[in-house]
Amino acid sequence: MISFIRRILNSEILPVSEVRKLKVHIVMIFLFIITLVTIPFSFFFNYSTLFQVLSLVTFGLFYLLCLIFVRYNKIFTAIQISIIYTILLMAFYTRGISSFYAYIFFYITLTVIVFYQEIYSYFLYGTLTVILGIFYTLAQGEGLFLINDIIGARYIYIAGLVIYYLVSFINILNSEKLYADMNLEWVKLNNFNGNLQKDILYHLEDIRTNLKKTPLYEDVDFQKATFEIGGFLSEQLLDDFSKVDNLIDLYIYIHEKGLDSILKNNEISIPMKKKANILGKYLLNKNTDMFSMLISFYLKYQKTEQYHENRYQYHLDSITNFMDEQIIGFTLIYIYLHDEMSMTEEWKTINLKGTSLNSIFAKIDLHDFFSDTLIDFYLENMEKFKNTLK
């Protein structure tokens, strides 16, 4: 019980799958209490003894079925079973008595469905619950009203139930939108940085080598922090803390030996290779999902210089004052443009079909990029450029 309460208090650090499992446990505890209370209360309902016994047996079977699905990690199915179980309890109460207490069960059922934050389940079961609630209020709701109730009280009860349903539905839609927006933002950011990540990785490795620094996974403070975090998570998720310690040891070992060497090693067991293959997504010295996530978050919050018109200097004079170097720079630009026009469509990066270098230079002001001396040099040697730099 202490472990269960600790997991609830620290649910914000649990993965989504564990949070959903935790929600099922909480709902099952609630339904267990309600079912226990239902046993003595059922004798006051207008049901036959046989129907009462069959109903209680059905509740027990549904409860057992839900526990089995949770045990075998079929969480989504367990959620559906627990919702149906709640609806059956609601139907048992609302068909047995006609009072405000039975009416409350429609709110209880909606609250259970809202608790799971599953939009399709809420739309299906929540809508069904509201329809049954409206029908119950119109057809059998005499017990809801007080002697001095205002005129139209029946419709106030219906409006309250519908408003609760709509507000909860809007809340779930908002949560889904936030989750979808965050996921979409992550995908866009990952795709944007994906082409650069290999270069970033190699660049960081060069910097680390030049500074004569050890890799991050060999850093003692990093390893200590990793083991402490692993120990904390194992207290929330596992009974055997040594499993996480062994997993972290394997994680560091993969960095040192390489994933391929471990997978090709016949002396390592198959279960160990499976774990190593899973951990391969989170290596820090490869272009992995983990490295992608770290780079994406870093670049997201990295401040850049504000834009101004002269942020980038395109004139060759800003690069070098030596005329021979400017001629080399101009020649490289000339060759690049020439190659773009001679390439096949598959490899072109810019569309220069049907154009010539002279027409390109005629459309732009060359003085924005080259000095007067360099432009005169090109005009005087145009034929030589054309014949030589093919």
C-alpha cells in the first residue's frame, strides 16, 4: 500500500502506460468499495433474490476479469471492462430505486470515464450514460423532486447532467489537443534537425577530443546521477531494485564496447542482447533517438542573434582583401553555377534549366558581391572562363 501511494504521489514522472495502469488500480479500488456497499443495500431494492444474487455474481466476474487483464498488461481492455462494470452498477441502482442517490450514479459513471482521459471511450460510454440519465430523469425521476421544488426542476436536473458531460468532453478534447500539439512540435523539430545531427555529433566529438575530455558516459558524476535516478524510478515501478542497476551497467557497457560487438558476441545470452538492442536507441555517442531529443531541446532554447539586414556579409571584400583569393572565390562560384546547369534533374539543388551564366549575372548587381576590379577581370576573361572551367 505504501508503494502504491508513493506511485500516485510521483505519477508525474511515470510513463503514460504506467499512469494508465495506475488509473485502473484506483478505479478498481473505488468499484470494490462500491460493490461492498451494494451488497447490504441491494436488499432494499425491488429485485428478486435470484436477480440480486446473479447481479452480484456478475459484478464479481467483471471485477475478476479486469484484474486478469491488468495482470497480463492488457490495460486498454481493462479500462473498457472497468467502464462497463461502472455502467452496470449504475443500471443496478437506477433500476432498483427512484431517488436522488440513484441519479448521482450518472455523475459517478461520467467521472470514472473522464478519469481515464480516453476521448473515444468517453464519447461512446459517456454519451450512452447521458442518454440513460435523460431517460431516467424523464421517465422515473419522481423521487428526485422535493415537495417545494420549482417548476421545471426535472429539466434542471437534465441540464446539469448535460453540462457536466459537455464540460468534461471539452476538457478531454483540450488535453488531446495539447498532447497532439506537443507531439507534432516534437516531430517537426526532429525532422528539421535530423539532417544536421550527424554533423553535430561529429563536431561535438572533435571538440571533446581537442579539449582532451572524457566521454560523458565515462564521467563519474554522470554515472552517479544515472544510478540515483534509476534507483528512484525502480522504487516507483519495480520490486527488485537490482534490475535497474544491472540495466544501467549494461547501458554504460554498450557505450564502451559498441552495440554491434555485443550483438555479434556468441558468449552473450539472447535476453541480454534483446535488452542491449532496446538500449541502443538511447546511446549518447551515436545518432540515436536520445541524442536527437537532447539536441532538439538544446536548440529549442538556444538564443540566437536577432535578425538584421546585414547579418550575413556576402561581399568577397568582407572575406579577404587579397585579389588572388577573391579570384579563386569567384571561380568557385562560377564552377558551382556551371555544375548546377549541367547536372541531371535528380541531383539539382536549384532550378537553372534553360539559363546561362551570362543571363544569371545580367539579372543581378554583381557589385553587391564582387569588387569593380574583379568584375572587370571577369568581363575581360569571359571566354577563358567559359572554355577553361567546364
